[in-house]
Amino acid sequence: MNGEQVNTLPKFDSSTSFTGLDFLARSLIRLEQNGKRLDPGDMAGNMTDEQREIFMARVAFHRDCLSHKK
């Protein structure tokens, strides 16, 4: 690399990415409400273990909130 700077992606930080994962989870639940079934596991396919854990927890949270509203 002879003095060239290599740009790398920053390590995943759940404190800054939580809102993005929550947005995806809420969007998935809204799609389900409108009759479109998507597998959250498929959506989490390329996520890190930490991202997947947060995402799946947010999906469960929003499903639970929805079930209490009915």
C-alpha cells in the first residue's frame, strides 16, 4: 500500500445504528399489516450477529405493540 490510505467501513456501532434497524423493523410490521409477508430472518441475512439480535428484538417489540392495540 506504499503510503496510500485505505478507507474501511467503521465497525458496527449499535448506538448509532439502532434507529436504522428500528426503522426496518417498523417498516416490516407495516408491510405485514398490509398483507405482505416477509421473513425477518431473510431481511437480516447479511447483518452481523449484533445487528440481527437488535433487529429481531425490534420486530418482536413492534409486533407486540400492534397486538396490544387490537
